[in-house]
Amino acid sequence: MSARETILARLRANRPAGDFPLPEVPTFEPLVGDDLVAEFTERLGKMGGRVERAGSPSDPFAPVRSRLDGAAVIASAVPEFSGNRDLAALAGPTEVNDVDVAVVRARFGVAETGSVLFTQDDLIVNAVAYLAQHLIVLLDPADILVNIQGAYKRPEFGQAAYAVLHTGPSATADIEGVLIHGAQGVRSLTVLLLQRKKQAA
Amino acid sequence: MSADDLTPRQTEDGLHPEVHAPSDESARGPGGERLQHAEAASKPIRADAPREPQPRGAKVRGNRPIDQAEAAERFLAAPMHQKAHDERLWDVRRKRDVAAHGIPEWEELREIASQIKTHTLTHLDHYLEQFEAAAKANGVHVHWAEDGAEHNRIVLDILRKHGATSLVKSKSMLTEECGFRHFMAAHDIDVIETDLGERIQQLDDEEPSHVVMPAVHKTRLDVAEVFARTLGTDPDNDDAHYLAESQRETTRPLILKADAGLTGCNFAIAETGTVVTCTNEGNADLSGNVPPLQIHSIGIEKIIPRVEHLGVFIRLLSRSALGSPITQYTSHFRGLRPGTEMHMVLVDNGRSERLAMEEFWTSLKCIRCGACMNTCPVYRRSGGLSYGATYSGPIGLIIDPTFNKRKYSTLPFSSTMNGSCTNVCPVKINIHEQIFAWRKVLAEEHQIPLLKQGMMKAAGAVLSRPSAYRAAIQTADSALRILPRFAVYNPANTWGKKREMPHAPRQSFHAWYRRNRMKKGSDA
């Protein structure tokens, strides 16, 4: 008998007696107020991330300009900004190791936790969200969801090959509880609140 | 504005003022406010010089019973380590309380999480088949392993087929169970841990001492010593930022050139075939997204039916573990990256047998948050390595004997039975009741030392009859008042070690109640 058959047979033979129905999960009241942008901003701040409102239409990237100007290699996965490393043209994920700043767009944000969601399609190269030194995330304020429970009703989790919630930068406090940003992944995460460009019909 | 305030009330002074540091290196927000997400301490905790050698874990001698008390005594004999450890874990426990109290439906969430887990565990054959079908439809290779040895062989086979000789991995208690690193080292596969705490433990050739904070028993001085010896860092520089950065800089090249990446699994979703990992460093994402070959090791009890159930478990996990509303990264691996190969290994390793244990099967609900460890007075004062087992603390006491009844026969006695573990468990495992049940099982199967057996038999006889209990209490209380120290604090009374026995009251509550409240004097 294969391991598969052995394990399944044992699980059937050893099933505990009793009736254990799957509970219905009620929809819980949001723990956040109506101003989702403010809630999102405060909560992401507590997780080590930053939130900036987009600059004027002529220079929406003004709040992160100093970060971008200080970067030698910028990889952009968004049409709003042109970097100097074309993610679509790379042979493999290790080629983003020298990226200083990556610019990506989040599918949505979550006010309860200050999280943003990316899928494989958004990142183009998943590894760029970790190997880059700094991450700039575009988020449409209209895309902020109330809570985690609501987030897990979104279709991305059943469709994307890879989906990930980022809540601030890579962090560790494994040495005496001292909080350090940039453990293995990005050293900073900045969300720039910038409306999505309307798709051409 | 109602964002969770993660700060425990500062009116509480903590446990050990000696380890409160005046200076603070923790990361700050743009406004200069002190941040304390991830596993950060809410205030600086520092075991200062002079350097105190790190107490090592339990002596493991084959199948012989682990002497946890002996290792605990050595931990207690290292006061700086013990105090810093105690302080740090108690701080995390308090952060957990603040986070839990911030959610009105917390108790309801625990109950729902418990019910989802019991339902899934009692229908695990069905959900595993569903998971397998979904994963295969996603283009994933699915493997089944009866035990740790088979898991290791399967992974080695996959690596050999690809000519892979190096593997980066994220923290996984399952692979610790399987002795994965040791096995791979014997087959010339270079395994690199990518979680900072786990990497520290790997470089020091030690097991993780905590399921969430693997190196929590080490001070910065210990880490500086390990890194100086293994990574060539400055032995006199114990700055936490310097040490963490040194690890980042030395691990990054290993991640880039690794042939394969492996992660554990926090939750496996049956309906979508998804593996979910929760990390603060993003190291599971590096392991899963950089090397061309991707492997996920999954304990079969990690299955939950639907994506929507993550809306329950993700809210509970990090709040219970660290007092954070969520980990920095919650990652959902479902399908392939272009041009890569993805494998999932479903591992039993004793779980299907545990399901048959009427009193113990609900321990399979465990989501490895570590809350029971942080709250446990024994764990905080003895360190995870004193248990000499993969799982330490209260959850370890009830899981470890299922792997080896003789070797871990003494562990269920390392508990004060205060029940705090049960109260903080996010999936409502009756941990302290199972600890007690294990004591009975082990006594009946003669797995415990004679002294303890005699004491338990006598205690059982006394506790089962109220009149005998009252007589004994009266005698014991009188005895505690009049006995000389050597009669109370001797090796036969393990509870007299490292602590003072309580002052005996002049009158028991029962006697007081009879005199003051039961005028009729009836002994109902």
C-alpha cells in the first residue's frame, strides 16, 4: 500500500467519534472607523510602513522623490513610473538583486491591519518585492478594504499563483527583542496613495 | 481613531528590573515613536555584561527519559539569561493580552477556530484528497510521507533529480521533527536557514528553543560569540543592528545561488491547494520565489477547508503569538512561477495515530503560535532547550509523548497545572487537562520514576476522599509551620527547589467556612 493509501486508511479508521460540523463564520463588525485612509495610515505606521499622499498631477511621485533620486537601479512594475530595469525582460529572479527601489501597485489595502496585497501578475517577478532594498507601493484609496475577513472574500486568493499580504517592511527582533527593519527583505515600505489610471475602454 | 494600541500598560514594572536597559535601539517610526511590531519587545530588555556562558539544553541520551529538571536547574543557575528570558516572554504575553482585548469577538473567534479545526481533523481524509486534487490541478507535484524519514527521502529524491546541492529554507517545526538538516548534511546537501533566529541556532548547532522565536534564550552577547566564530564578525561588537546586518549580508548570496527553496506551512487550503506561510522577515517568500525549484513541507493537520477560514486564523495567529495584528508577510503559494517546478509533501509522522487517542487528539488543532509557552512559568524559567524535544513548553508536554512515551515520560510533570496555557490557546486546546491525563497514562504504563509514582498514588488516595484531604491539609499546614528547613527543602520535594513554600494559613478555608458561615455545622 502506498503512503497515501496508508495515511488515508488510518485517518478513516482513527476518526474520533462524534459529530463535528463545520461552523458558519458570522460577518464581524468592522473594528475601524469610516475614514479608511486614516485607519490604514495609522495601522501601517505601527507596523513600520509609511503612507504618503500623491503629489500634484504633474508630479505624483514628489513625496518619494528623494528615495527615487538616491537610487541607481529602479525596477518598476507600474505604468505610472518608468524605472531603468525592465522586469518583463529578465532571465530570472536573481537579476533583481541589485535593485535599490522597486515600484509596484497593490491590488487592495486592508484598514484593519495596514496590509497591501500583491499577486504574481502585479509583481511580474515575485522576488523583486524582497530582494529590492526599498519598496514603493501605489495604492488607490478606493481599493482599501475594511478588514481581513473582507480581504479573504476577494477572488485573488483562489486565482493567483502567488498572492501576498505585506504589512510594513521585512522585520526581525530575534536578537533580544530589538526591532530591526530589513531582516532579509526590503528595508522600507512606503505606500503612495495614487488613483489607478482608468483603463481605456 | 481606534488602531490597536500594542503597548502594555507601562505602570507595570515587569519582572526583573535588572534587565531593563536604559538605551533603546529598536526601530522607530517617522515621527520618532517607538515601534513594536513583529517580535519586538515593548521596552528595552538587555542581559548586560559581564558575559555569562549560555546555559545549554537537556542532555539527550538515546531513548532514556529526558531530565528536564536538571537542565532547568542549569538555566536557573545563569541568572542573566534566566531573567532576560523570563522578562522577554512575559512582555510578549502581555502584548498578546492587549491585542486580544482589542477585539470584542476574540472569544467567539477562538471557539470558531476550534470548531473549524475539530471538523477538519475528523474529516481529514476528505480534505486531504480535496487539497491534493486542487494542487495537482494547479500543476503542483504532490507527495505523501508516512514519517519523517520518508519526508526526507522524498525531498532528497527531488533534489537529486534536479542535481541540486544547496537548499534555502524558512523556519519549519515539521522539518525539525523530521531531523531534516542532519539528514541532508549526511547526504551532502547544503541546507541554509533563512530566519535570523533559526540561522543563529543552525550556526550554533542547537535546536530552536521556541516555535516562533528560535533563539529567544540567547543574549546578544551569545549571538555575537556565535557570529564571530561562524561568520567572522567582530567578537566585541554586540550591537543588534550590526549582528542582524551581518547575517543579512552573508545569507543573501546563499539565497541567490541556492538550487532549491523549501518552506513549512502554517495553513493549507483544501479548496484551492494553497500553502500559507506567516513570517516577519519575508524569508519564506525568498525561499519560495528565488530558487528554480520550490518545495513546501506540510503537516497533514495544517489543512483548513476554505480561504474564508483564513479570515479567522490569520486574525488569531500573530495576535496570540506576538501581540501584533498580523505578521509582516502573509504569503499564499498556490501555483508555479514561469519555468519552475513546485512540490508539496504531505507528512503524517504520527498524526494519524494521534487521532485515535481519545484524550489527546485535539492537540492536533495546534497552530504553533507559542502563546502557551510565553505564559508558562516553568517554560519562562527553564528555557525551551531544557525539554530536550522538538516541541517545548505546555504544547510540547502533550505532543512529545506521542512521539516517544519513554523518552518524554517526565515532561508532563514540568507543569504547575495553573491552566494559563489553556486560557491563551487560540484554538482552545485543553492543554493543562491533557497534561494531567498524560500523567495518569504514564503512571499506569509505569513510565515514571518510583518516587513520583508513590507520591501520586498517595495523592490520588487523599484527593479522592474529602475527609482524608482535609485531614491531610491540616497536617501539612501544621507540618509546614513547625518542620525544620531540611525536612521541607530536601531532594524528595521537587517543589521546594528554587522557591519558598507558601506560608501555611493558621486555618484552612474549609475550617473557616464551617466556623463562620455554616452555623448548623452540617458537612454537606
